[in-house]
Amino acid sequence: MLAESKELIENYHHYFKRIPRNLYWLVIVDNHFNDRYYFFLYNQKKLGPNFSIHMNY
């Protein structure tokens, strides 16, 4: 497991390039049928600041 962890970290540093104004999250899936873990790195472009408008009627 230690060798796989080192390989995962090396690949992360090699392939992951930060893009400004993007959100990133890591999803780890435990496949208990095959005794394996799967790692997914997702990203999404940040649309802008969140705000709300209060309206009086």
C-alpha cells in the first residue's frame, strides 16, 4: 500500500495543474467487490461570487 500511495502522490504532482478560479474535489471510491480503491479528481470552473437579492412586495 505504501508503494501505491507514493505513486499516487507522484502522479498527482506531475499531472495536476492548478487553474485559477476553479474548484477541485477528490472522490475516493471503495469497491469492496474487487478490494480496490478508485480515485477521481474533479474540477469545475467557478462562476463568480454568490449573492442573493432581497425583494420587498
